[in-house]
Amino acid sequence: MKSHLMVSTAAAVLVSMGAGAAFAADTPAATAGTTIDDVVITASRRSEKMQNVPIAVKALGSEALEKLGIDNFEKLLQQLPDVHAAGRGPGQNVVYIRGLATDTASILIGGAAGTIPNVAIYVDDVAVSMPSRNLDVYAADLERIEVLKGPQGTLFGASAMGGAVRYITAKPDLREFHAGMRMGYAQTKAGSDSFSAQGFVNIPVIKDKLAVRAVVYNDNKGGYIDNVPGTYQMPAYSPGFKSNGGLLGANVPRPIVDNALVAKKDFNTTKYQGVRLAIKFEINDNWSVEVQDAAQTLQTEGVFDYDPSLKDLQAKRFNPDNLQDRANIASWTVNGRFGQLDLLYTGGYLERRAVQNTDYTAYSASGGYAVYYNCDSGAATATPGKVCHNPKNHVHNDVRSTRFTEEFRISTPSERRLRAIGGAYYDQDYVYDQDHFAYEGSVDSGFGSANQPLSYVTAINRNVTDPAVQFINDITRSDRQYAIFGEVAYDIIPEKLTLTVGARYYDQQVGIKGGASYGLRAPYQSLDYGTSVNDKAPSTEKGVIPKVNLTYKPAPGIMVYGTYSEGFRPGGFNRGGTNVYSQTGFRVPISYGTDTVKNYELGWKTQWFENTLQVNGAAYLIDWTDIQAQIYRPVDSFLTFVQNAADARIKGVEGSVVWRGIPGLTVSSAFTYTHSELVRVNKGILNLRPIGSQLALTPELQGNLSARYEHDFVEGSKIYGQVGAMAAGRMLSSIAAGVNFNGERGRGDYHLKAFQTVDAAIGVNKDNWNVELYGDNLSDTRAQLFANASDRTLRITTNRPMTVGARVSVKY
């Protein structure tokens, strides 16, 4: 496998030095010419061609998205080797850029104890990020997707310290009627069928004044992982049995259960459904208003990671696994011009609810409290006559979030030698997270009824109906931000040398309410027992994020720039934070602070040979300070907590190349090199890897190479073919070495293996029609994208096996 990686990487290097997305500049191959088109982007908060913006940004326009078959985030990542996502399936990932990754919090506690993401995700100008769950936006009728790499703290604020991903929707056209649709069918090797359909219509209700654009989509993706039949028994070595290292549980009767009710072939299905409606009104030549509302539902069944101890693509689950993730995004924008100043006011409101059920039976094998909940009192010491009961467990997560944002921007004419852009920003978001951990043997072992949230704290929902629920997180998190920002650019030498300086002042406040409650056996169950966070006063942080950029254009089509920029991510509170030292002399911190990055970057964007060759790239050094890391130390606290645990340094080179020297042929290349290491680890943190270790979830080497050829066919039609390959080196799944219930180091630093995949497609288009046959993952590779043991069983998140299908689209 390693030799294949070297060959693939070498091929990419021969064509380019750097990393980039296939068709990164949205370059339609045409037999009539070879010039590479440039995408207009708004990464600098102005409309500019990508080649003129001194920012490391990749943009995939609508035509490129369609050619590459990108409809969801998993497909997008294949084109962006310096962007990674880790997690346990659709809607359950965290996004990372340029190697700023440590691990991914368990989705079971992500809302209550996860950190705020360090990559911001936007739909147009609406921020939609939340802990542990990226909003998996379905790519229907998009104008483009922009990926900004490196700290974007000046213009995009908190959580953009690694970069930003922006989904830019297609806007209403005031002049012409448009409509289109696309349908698809696919078959996955040893899996189920997939079907998809989407359509849009654009109607100028009053020409040049009022237009409406509507989008609808439905995509059903078949499963490929089997939930195989099996049995389970709580093991004799479960930590709850006290025997000084012996197997005392062997002396306690423990029932055997099966999964006959939930065993199923191809059980990990995914369904995306959504609608979007946008209206644009042109008030006059200087003022316009746009409003939009988008609703999306993501539904999944099963799990998207397999158990490597079983056969290929198999898991053994004993309770239903499912997710329903609903999101609604309302947004509004007013564009205007006052004299020579451009004015913009934009706002948005996100409302999202993710309800998830997860099998948690494997907790009985290594969870310290499994015996306490699922066995009679006295079973832990093998008291005669005491038995264990049903070992099945499950978790019900109900996470709601709301986010309201407003921004006002003002900018001077972009053609002026001295120009500026600035504004004010407001952001208020809430996360309401209630996690119910149910131990199904608890009713028979003396827990007569369901546990309840603590009576003396703020609670989201006190109505707990499942009698097996004995552990509850009921946490409300809040985050409020005010910010003032601006950038000023001055052409020291017109059209040659430009200096840009910027800054963002922020006032950030984070808060937490609620608590964690733990069940007690009757008759003590009515007593409150748990940890409150209601007494935590909101934490406020203020600061300034600077940026300096120097851009030099020695010749037309050539730009070199140097940038110093910073970024930050807000801190937060821990559920188990206390001023009381545990028996080991360690105390869980009540809160954790902001972590920050400083970025030193040299970049280049070049066009050669009458713009038939485009070579872009960047080299960077990032210092990451006070890293927020998830810590699990059961000997001190059985609640996972976050600590500012370490510092790291990241060095990297990235770039992109597009070549169109032959009519009809487009060749694109990608390559990225990222070297990351821990340079400091706080004393006393036993479960992190040592100084010098690689950070997580980013391979040191990754690259791709693709080619597309179009040729005239019969009666004015064109036929085309394209092929793409990508390769990634091995990487760590987490910087945590892991500890067991007794505080001893375990194996949490799972190495994900190197992998390669190949995709291909052929098709024909005529007028407004396009018919395509495609194959994804033709090598049928089991890419190891993430490894986790959050429910005490190692499982590997993988890609979809070899899939072949057909797509038909038409536009009017």
C-alpha cells in the first residue's frame, strides 16, 4: 500500500507542487478553447476573481460541483486534500483544515461536553457551526462552495481559526426563467440501491424587479454495513466487579441476550430531504432586498463504522441506531449604495434539532458503573444470591440549537488606491442538550423508576419516560459575541505592491446551566444526586485579532503574497469542574480558556502560457497555543472534561494546478504536505501522547490527480470521460493514548492506514441534456477515516464501497 501511495504522490508532484481540488477554478473543458475560467468569490467580503484574492482559498463553482458529482460533504472532501472531517457518519462529523485537530468528541456527549469547532461553516452569510455535529448541507442548486484555509479571524471571527467552509446558494435571477432537474440511481457493491432527485425553478415575477427561486431534493442512499446476528453477556472482567484483579464476575449469574430484533443487512441508510425558497426584490438601481428560507432533514439508520474484529463491513448492535437531524435557516440581506459607499446588512436565524438513539451495550464490558446499574446490590462483590440482569444499554440524545446573527458592512470603491471594508457583528447561540443513558437491567436491579434532572437547576425537559434511564446530562450552553472589524488596503505601487492591514475586536461571553444527575436505588431515588453547573457565572473574554498582508504582482497573471494572521476559539465550562481535589490530588478544571493560533504564510497564484496553466500554492507555519483537548480520566472523574492541555506547531505546503494546453482536455492535480507535532504537554496529563507526537486526523502526505476530456460527437452533442485518483498517508485518529477505569494508560492512539481510491465517469450532453455513467471507489478501498472506542468497542469509520450509477440532468 505504501508503494502505491508513493506512486500516486509522485504523479501529483510532477504536475504540481501543492494541493487543490479537481476543477478548483470551475474550469469547463471546451473544444473551442483552452483558457481557464476564474471563479468570482467573496472570501474577502468583496466580489473578486479567485486569482486576485491573496487568500488560500479553493472554490468549486456550480458546473464543477455537477461534473464531480458532489452532493454531500463526504464527496466534497475527496476534492480537498487539506480539509478533513472525522466522526461516525453523516451529520456527526467535525471539520478540520491544515491539521488543526486533536480528536473528535463522542457524539453521545458532544452537545454537553464538546468544544466549539475551530472551522466555521456558513450557508451564505449565516454561521451554522455547532459542537460535534457539522451541518451536512446537501449541495443542491449552489452557486459555489468556498473553502478558506488558515485563520480567518479578522473577517469571520471566532471558530474560524482553522478556516471556513462557505456554501453559497444560487440567487434569484430577475431577468430570465430557469428550471432544471437531476435524477440518479446507483448500486453499491454488496449493498443496497440508492436513488436521488432534485429540481429548481427560477421565476421573474416582475422582470428586473422581483424574482423567486425554489429548490427541492430527495436523496436516499442505500446501506452497506450489516448488523450481524449475535449474542452478548456482561463479561466477568467488567470493572464493576471488585476482586483485586481477579474475575469475580465469573461467580455471578449473568444473562445472555441476542439482537434478533435489530439484526439486518445493509442497515446504514441515509436520506436527505429539503426545500429552499428565495425571493429577491430590486427596489431601485441602488437598493435590493433578498430573503431566503431553507429546510433540510437528514435521517440515518444504523452505524457508519464497522467492527474490525468481525468480517468485512460488519457490526453487532443490540438496540436501534438512528438519527433525525432537522435544520431550518432563515436569512435576509439588504444591499445598497450611498454615494460611493457600498452598504450591506445581513442576518440569519438557524434552528436545528438532532434526535439520536445509539446502542450502548458495549459499555457493560468496560464501564465502571455497568455492574452498579445492571446488577443487584452486592453483585459487585459476588454476594451469594445476587445476580446481574439485562446487559443491554442505550442512549437517547436530544440536541436543539438556535443561532441568531447580524452583520453590517460598509466598503469603499475597490478600484481606489486606498480602500477599506469594515463592519459590526453580533452572534447569539444556544445549545440545549439532554442525554439519557439507559441501563436496561436497572429496573430489575432495584432502580424502581427513571432518574430525573436535578430539581434545583435549570432543566430543558423534566419529563423522563424511559424507566431504564439512570444517567442524564441536561445542559444549556450559550455563546454571545459582539465584534467590530475592518481591513484597509493601500497600493504602495499601483497594480504592483499592496499592503493590507486588518483587525477584529471581539467581546465574547460563554455560559452554562443545568447539570448531570445519577440514579440511585429505591427508596433513595427521589433524592437529588449529581453535579450542578447552575452556579457558574458567565465567562467573558475580550481581545483583538490582527492581520497583515503584503501582496506583490511582478507581472500580469502572477501574484505572491505574505500574510501574518491570528485566530481564536472561545473557551467553556466543564460539567464536573470542582474546587475539591479528588483522592489522586487532581481536580477537574471548572472552565477552560480560549485557544489561539498564529499563522505565518507565503502564497502564490500564477497563470502561464496565455492562461492555459494555473499554479497556486502556499507554505505556512502555525503555532497553536493552549489547545482545547478532551480528557478522560476515570480515576479522577468519570465525566469527560476539556482542558487547555498542550501547544503544537504545524508546518505545511499546499497548492493547486489546472492545465488546459490541449483543446477539450483538463488535467487537475492535488498535493499537500503537513507536518504537525506537539511541542508542549501540561504536566499531569497522562492520557495524551508525548511531546513530538503527530497531531490527529491529518496525514503527512495526501494528493490527487484527475483528467477530463470532452470531444464533439454526433449532431452537435459532446461526449466526455473523466478519471480521478486520490491517495492519503496514514494518520492518528486521536492524540489521546487513552486510560482505563483505573487510570492506567491504554491504547487510544489508533493509526489509520494509508489508502487510495479511483473514480471515473463517461457521459454525453446535447443542448440542455446530460446523461452520465459513473463509478466511485472503483478500487473498492476500505479507507480508514476515523477510529473510535467511545462505547468501548473499537470501530472504524470507512468510505462507501465501490458504487456504480447513472445520472440524468436537464436545464431550461
